[in-house]
Amino acid sequence: MRLQGKVAVITGGASGIGRATVLKFIQEGAKVVIADMNLTQAEAVAVEVDSLGFPGAAVAVRTDVSAYGDVEAAVALAVETFGRLDVIFNNAGIAGGKALLDHDPEVDYAPMIRVDQDGVYYGILAAGRQFRDQGTGGVIISTSSIYGEQAAELSFTYSAAKAAVISFTRSAAYELAEFGIRAVAITPGRVGTAIINQFSEELRTTFASEQLRNKMTEPDEIANVVAFLASDESNVINGTVVHVDDGYSSFKQRLD
Ligand code: NAD
């Protein structure tokens, strides 16, 4: 119960890494606002939480992280429903992309930046203000990606947004330390979620081989790390990146 008494907003909590983190946080004693574009799926996760024996421990709200007002409203809902906010997990994101010279900027740049980059900025801002006003400190965890530190095929915009998440994390940790607020970014590698499952089986096999244990990461393996980062046990991890990529970023090629 390392998150006993803590209240969290988890964006993108209806699916994949976000959903696994909602379930982990609840099991560790937290209360959670599931903030997701997909309200039906977010509500289904809240029902799942009830059925696991934690009635009312999670509430769902339709949130588009690319709108500051929506993110502010999710933070306000946490305070109204559970009395405070201790953690925000800025995790909602979209993936995909085209070769740079095929870009239509209106389609292939701006919309993804609005979700993957602006959405994290809004989460940091809204939660940071709440933590300051509460005077309690808080933790900001944001989902970057291995692509935030590397160039990759068809990922010009995604890589830019995910690099910004790392930069935001460093700056937020620096600026908000005086309020007792920590900020950490995570960089998942290949996680078996909807984002990855849209690709062919052949490509998914290749993705798995890019990690040292030759398997795709499960969402709950990421959730375990996020729960640790949200807890007081990790209080010296601040303004930095935690690689949750099963070695992806540490090796180049297998010889077999
Ligand atoms: P997912 O598609 O299962 O979950 C993403 C969730 O975000 C969905 O519930 C979706 O409804 C929500 N969402 C999308 N746009 C939104 C918006 N504008 N406002 C609010 N919610 C929105 O995918 P996932 O793999 O769990 O992705 C979670 C995060 O992890 C993303 O930021 C993604 O970029 C990152 N990531 C994933 C992988 C991977 O291999 N799966 C690797 C690196 C990073």
C-alpha cells in the first residue's frame, strides 16, 4: 500500500499503460481520476476498479489533454471528489507518422504536437498550480518514449513531442522544487498496447527482438515502475528520465 491516501490523475487511463497504472495505483491504496478522450472505455475501467473490491476509488472523466480547460477540470474533479491531488501521470498519447517530406503540416505535425506535447505541458501546469496551492508538494510523471531520445523512421513529429516531454520534466523539476514538487519522465520501449497492436505480426516480432529479453513489455510492468515513482520511496529521483525499455536504448544489434 505504498500509495495509501494519495490521489492521482492519470491521463490516457482508459487503455494500455494508463489502464494498467490505474489498476496498480488502486491496489496500492490510491484514489484515481481516469482522464481520457474515450469516456466509455474510461468508465469501463472505473467499473473494473469497483469490481476488484475498491468501490468508488476511481472516477472517469472525458478529457482531451490538448485542451487546457479539460486538464484543469480533471485536476479540479480530483480535488472535489477525493479532497486533494498528489500525483499526475501525463500519459495520454497518440503515435504514428509519415516520412518528413510527405508531411501535410496541418495533419502530420500540429495535431500530434497538441496531444503528445501540449497535453503534457497542460498537465504539468494544472497539477503544478494545484500542488502549490495545497502546499503539499506532489509528483509529476510523464510518458516520453525511446523515440524522445532517438531519431526513428516515420517519427519526426512523435520524436519531437517526446523529446519535449523530457525537457519539460527537467525544467519543471527545476522550477517547482521550491514547492516540494518532483518531476520524472519515463521512456517505454515496446509495450503490448493498442498503439503497437495496430502493426503487423511480423513487425511486432521485430519490435520484441529489439528488447533484451526478446519480448514485448507488458503494460503492468510499466505500471509497477510508475507506482514506485509516484511513491515517497523514489523521492531522490527528480528531473530525470527513467528508461523502462528492457535494454532497448542500451544495445544496437544481435549477432544471431
Ligand atoms: P493506448 O492507445 O493503449 O492508450 C492511449 C490512451 O490515450 C487511450 O486510452 C486514448 O483514448 C488516450 N488518448 C489519446 N488521445 C487523447 C487525448 N487527446 N486526450 C486524452 N486521452 C487521449 O497506448 P499506450 O501504449 O498505453 O500509450 C500510452 C503512452 O505511452 C503514450 O503517450 C505513448 O506515446 C507512450 N508510449 C507507448 C509505447 C508502446 O510501445 N506502447 C512506447 C513508448 C511510449
